[in-house]
Amino acid sequence: MRKLYEYSATELSSLLRGREVSAAEITEAALGRIEAVEGQVDAFLTVTADEARAAAERVDAKIAAGEELAPLAGIPVAVKDNICTRGVRTTCASRMLENFVPPYDATVTEKLEAQGAVLTGKTNMDEFAMGGSCENSYFKKTKNPWDTSRVPGGSSGGSAAAVASCEVPLALGSDTGGSVRCPASFCGIVGLKPTYGAVSRYGLVAFASSLDQIGPFGRTVDDVALLYGAICGHDPRDATSKNAALGEVRGEVKGLRLGVPKEYFGEGISPEVKAAVYAAVERLKGLGAEVVEISLPSTDYALAAYYIISSAEASSNLARYDGVKYGFSGNREGTLNDLYLSTRSQGFGAEVKRRIMLGTYVLSSGYYDAYYKRAKLLQGVIGQEFADAFEKCDAIVTPVNPTTAFKLGEKCDDPVQMYATDVCTVTVNIAGLPGVSLPCGSDAAGLPIGMQVIGPRFSETRLLSIAKCYETAVGGFAVKEM
Amino acid sequence: MNNNFETVIGLEVHAELNTKTKIFCSCENRFGAEVNTLCCPICMGLPGTLPVLNRQVVESAVRMGHALNCRINGVTKQDRKNYFYPDLPKAYQISQFDVPLCEGGYLDVLVGDEVRRIGVTRIHIEEDAGKLIHDDSFDGTLCDYNRCGVPLIEIVSEPDLRSADEAKAYLETITTILLYLGISDAKMQEGSVRCDVNVSVRPRGASEFGTRCEMKNVNSFGAVYRAIVYEAERQMEVLASGGTIQQETRRWDDAKGKSILMRSKEDAQDYRYFPDPDLLTFVVSEEKIAALKASLPELPTARTLRYVKDFGLQKVDAQLLSVNKARADFFDACAALGRCEAKIAANWLLGDIAKILNEQRIEITDTALTPEHLADMIVLINKGTISNTAAKTVLEEIMRRDVEPAQVVEEKGLAQISDASALSGIVDQVLADNPKAVADYKKGKVNVAGFLVGQCMKASRGQGNPATLRDMVIEAIQKL
């Protein structure tokens, strides 16, 4: 018999409405599961059991009073620890914010609370979302539920691992260069990086403001759609947010033209990944899609442009951590400069410092034109190439990661090799497009492989529909027994 | 001052706008509140918060741009200026770099009798930083974040100013315009207008500019004047003794009356400006720009010149009147009634009314005085109903409460008495009390009559008609 924690959010929502189960039971099931597997997975930095129980109680009271329930009412949700939660510490997995408790909610957490969703805790991540393996956390290393000697992917590794291990049915992550799609792929679940502006960034601790987007994780496409529908839309507190909405996710591909860009299937991509994605494309073709070969010629430059733009913005966004008002504070006895130096030397990890230095360099006088300005030009070119491609197709299918999940520690000593894992995902952020990552098989070791479906701006409904069509055709995605 | 050199000055004026809320959040924008009570996670730059531009700031800045004859960039953006300082919680200031909202304007400034046209390079919008407080009772530095996110415009002039007098007149005109537009409190003493002064000197007749020094912390009209005089002389002395000027930033210490080196060019900070990704390009439509232009009031220099031309006021009087918009508006309303000569109204406004307002530290709009009442009072003087002396009493009343001047005259019995039979008792008494003056007059010192008339006016509590009294005094002495 299936355990309650194994149910999807969509199923739980329906059970709750039918009064077959209470919100308290759902929450206890999630908390029990966290207790049982967290020792193996290490997905959470903070588990908010008391708050979760209180939230569930409120939902049950509503049910008892016969009140209308919002779609996410009573559903446990985990939130990446760079999304502000009022009264619950938000660390960004950094020593710098180890004890930072925001006096405000992010717009997304406010929306979740308004729906009656049950926040079960804050998940581990690469420090300030910088990394692709979740190993750059100051606090702990999250493990991949499929093989706990391997990374869950990053930077939203905690959220992905929590969903994949059935600790929660839903989680929020953030995606600046692939940080939702990469761990979704490594952990064999579904993750959506929405169109830039579709989800408010208010309360998301900024890494690279022009690229960051909050996105949902789930074990099914419907669950991802459910969570996305609850968090998208214009927010007057975010000047870059747009009026996005989710339509009906029908699960059809008939008549859709799927573009396959040859640049995404080059040398660096492992044969197993290539084969799995090609097979998925064939499958979609069999379901009625038309497949067209396309070209996105500037893809090779995207990684460089991405690391210049994201690091430049990060160097400015992270300058506020100066030890003066909140967070880690270094030497307060010496000069102001001593305070800055000690705070930032000790408060940030190596990868964060590397990006700050890189970003400071590319913005500095005399280098701005050579790096930042050219990267921004390239951003325009990449955006245009996608726009041209979408004249020929309705969505683009690519791999998510060049390989399946690698071993913990395997790439820690070589930042450039680590950066290269983002090669298939950064273009989507650079162009501000939506992309969904969904499982499409596994490698010889049984590790999940993911495929990415990219669409024009605000085509989330279409992307989720393609994903659902595939999911239905393969009879749903496998869940790892733990 | 060394006459072989010419001083060249450019000013950067920062003015806080008096919008209801701050530039990027909904905190109240107000001076003088209890420390750290007007701030929120957004203006304190807490992690995850985002700025959203207050459109009122854009409108105020565009109006200032129009007032200074600038070209308005309808499509512009905001940039981050990155530097570390404890009063700057995000460690960057949101400002404008290469595309300011307003560019390429000028301002006509009245300097003495001359109208000088001073180029305005640009006006951009930005946020203010907090305030550091160094308190002897506390070992360390405290920070008040109330000022964080207060909207500022920075007005940068061309190096067109040639003397401390011109710079002071330019700055005064800028603050007057800010008040005219109602976009800033423009109080230098409260720091709502602050000024950085760029000074260089060059041999008279030279076409190249000399190396400039920037002086920070110049925070009153007087300080601007003093700082320029000091700095120009310092530079001239260096040059005259064969030295060269180094480009540097200096701090003006007004108490000590000198500037002190802050940093040299080599230590100049790299602000790493780049477009703020949290704020999209913003657009001000052509229609909006035109509507804001149409909303401008007549500006002070134009008003001064109109007063000279239309009402025959002295330039200095016209300027004194124009500098205060409320009083100038009052004057225009009074003149428009056509009941009295405008020049007389101006004299009252600049004389007795200004004196009362200054004494009580209030503005004309804080009083009950209306243009109609002032005109009516002047009419009463012209008709001979009241004397100038009695008019001062009437003025005090009509400033205090909303009452017709004629009613005050009646209530207080201030009407001028021209009836000789009613005044003869007073004249007789005054002559009896002042036998020496009477004797002097008889000896031919006819000036004494003025003294005696004054005594009669006093005795009549200002009501006697001075001309009638004069006739009566002379007649009575001759009869003695």
C-alpha cells in the first residue's frame, strides 16, 4: 500500500477535499518521512515542524467550518533557503547569514501562506545559489536520493532531494543558470524555470537579479503546474515582474513543432544522455509532434556571457554583507576597513569570493567594455537566435546536464569543470525564457537523466503540456525507494 | 585677490525632493523624525528586497529639468554606483550614469544688474544615503537610516561661473526655483540642499581650464562663497609661487574657514557603474513631458524682470519680492485688483509686512492677510481716512484676523481727524507744554514746527491729520 508521503500534491489536495485525510495527517506523514530519511539525504537546513503543525491545524479548522480551500491548502512545501520566510531563519547556506531571520516574507511565501500551504522547512543549497552540486553549502552536503554518494545537483539541491525522497511533494527552488533544472534532472523529478518576470523575485535573496527566477519542483507535471499556478503573476513590489498566468495543461503534443538544436548535443554531452534525450524526442514524435532540426550558433559563448553577467551582478548584490547591520560580523574592534575585510573574508565561502572577485573585475574601469558590455551584447544575440528559432518551432528539446549525477567531491577542485555542467541551461536564463526539466530515462547505473523543454516567453502552459504528454506516455516517473 | 587670474567654478547641487514617500519604497519622506523610525527592509537594503521607482520623483525631476531649460530623456535607466560605507546599506547607490533624465540646459541668473546665463550639464535622480552620528557619549558610530532612500536630484552646472558672487547667486536661484516648483523644502541648514563646489583658476585670457579641485561639504550660501574665495586664493598662491595644482577632493571646514585634502586623483574610487537589473528602463511619454512643462509657474528671474518693467520696481526690490513665491503671488494678486498702485503694495510687503513676518518667523500664508484687505488699507491711506501711522495698527489687525480694514478703523477709532475744532484742544495743550519750542519758532527756527506737529500726532494717538495740525500749530503760535 502506498504511504501518504508518497502521494502527489494533486492527489493529497483531492483527498483533503473529500475529507478522506486531514491536513494534520498529511503534515505528520511529511514530518515523519523527514525524520526517517533526512539522515541519509540532508536536504533541510531548518525543519519548521511547529509552524507546519500550526498551519495544518488552521487548514483543518477551515475544512471543519466548511470554508472554501485554495489548491495548495494543507500541502507540505519546502522552500529553498534563499527565499525569505518571516520569522524563520534564511541563511542562503552561508555563514554570512547563519542567524539571519527576515522580518518579512517573500511574495511567493506570502502567496503560499495565503493558500494555506504548509511550510515544512528551508532547504540546503549552494551558498548564495552559486554552484551546480549543492556542495558549496557552509552547513552540510545534501545527497542524491538515488545514490547517496552522489550530488543532488545544484544549486537548489536540497529542494530537489527533499521532493525526490518524498519528504515533501512540492518545493521551491531558484534558477539563475540552471539551479532548478539541474537538480531536478539529477534527482529524477520535474522542475520548472519560469519566464523571467513570471514569478516575483521580492524576497528572493539576489544572486544575479537579471537572471534569477523562483521555480517549482514536483514528482509529477501536474504538481509542478499546481505550484507554479499559485506563485506566478505580477507583483507591484518587483519592477521586473509581469502578469503571467497558467492555462489548462492538456498534455498534448499533436501538431507541435519540436526543435532539436545540434549545438546541444556536442562533444561534452555523454552518449547515454544524448541517447536518452533523442529517444524522448522520438517518443514525442510518435505522439504526434513534428521534429525539426534547428541551430543556435552562439551557444558556445553563452557560458562565458553567463559567468560575466551573473558574477558582475553578484559582486554588487553581495556587497551589502558588510557586517554592519545583520549577519556575520568580523572584527569590530579595528578600523572600518578591518571590519569589512574580516567579515567578508570569513563570512563567505571560496566559490562566492571567486565570483565576487570575477564580477568586480569585469565591471571595473577599463575592463567594463571588454567584458560586461560584450557579454550584454552577446545576451542580445542569444536572445535573437532563440526568437529566430521559435519562428521554426514551438518548443526546443535539449539535455539538461551533460552527465548524470557525479560523485560528491568529484568536481570540487576544478571550478571551470563545475561551471561547464551549466552549458545546456544558462542560455535559457540569458534569454529570459521558460524551461522545464523532466526525467527521460536513466543511465547504466540507474541514475536519472533529464531532458529540457524550452519555449518562448510565457509559454509555460505549452511546456508543461508537452511534459505531461511525455509523462503520461511513459506511465509516470519512477520514484526511488528509500 | 590676485587680479591676473580668473576663477572658474562649477557646482553640483543635491536637492532632496519633498515627495510624500521615498524613492524606492513606501516609507514616509520626512525630515526630523526620531532616528530609525522612517525605514523599512527595502530602504535598509535587507536581503531579498527590491526597489520600485516612485513616479512622483520622475515628475519632480522633469519639472526641474524644464525650469532649467533642459532636454528631457524620455527613455532612461537607473544605474548602480558601487562603494562601501556604513551609511549606504546596499553598498551601492541607485543613481543615473550615462543617460540622465535631463541634459543640456541653462539657467539665467541675476547677478547685480546683469543677467548671466549658466549652463546646466545634467540633472539626474538618485537615492540619498543614511546619516552617521558620532556621539561623545558612545564609543563608536551610530547610523540613522531615516534618510536612506530619500529622493534626490543632482543638478550639475557647466564651469560657467566666474566668481563667488555668481556661484552664490546661482545657488540661491536654484533653491528659489525648487521652492517655486514646490518639489523641495530647499533648506540648506537641514541638509535638504547640499553642494559640491569645483574650483579652478587660470591666467586671465587663457582658453584652457586649469586643474580643478572639488570641495565637499559646502552647506550654506555663505559657505559656498567663503569656500570659493578661499580655494581660489589657495590655488592662485600655489601657481604664483611656481607650483602646480593637483586634482583632488577637499573637504570644506566652514568653522575653520579652510579646505582640507580628502583624497587625491590617484585614490579616486572606481564606482563600477552598471545598469541596475532590478529596475527596468523607464519611459516618460512625450505627452507627460509636455504636460509637466505646461505646469511650470513663472520662474523667479522672469518675474523679477517683469516687476521692473510692468510696475517700475527697483531691481533689488523686485528680486527681494520674487525670491519668496508666496509673497510674490500675494503681490501679483494685489496688483491684479487694480485698486491701488502696485509699487505701494510692494513697499508694504517689503517693509512692515516683511518685518512682522520675520519677527514672528511665519510666512504670509500663515496670516489672515488677503490681497483685498491690503489694497483696501492703501486706499484708506490715499483717501486720507487714516494716516500712515494709523495704518500700521490696521495692518497688525488685518494680519491677525480676517476683518475689513474699514472695520478696524471704526472699531479702534483710528479715522483721521481733520476737523480743526476737534483738534484745537490738543494743539493748545502741546503749545502750553512746550514753551521753549514755541519760543524757538518765534526766533525763526521754523523747523521746530515739525516737532510740535509730531507731539500733536502723538497726543491724538495718530488720528490727527498732520497737514491740518501743521496749519493749526503755525496759526496758533503766530496768534500768541
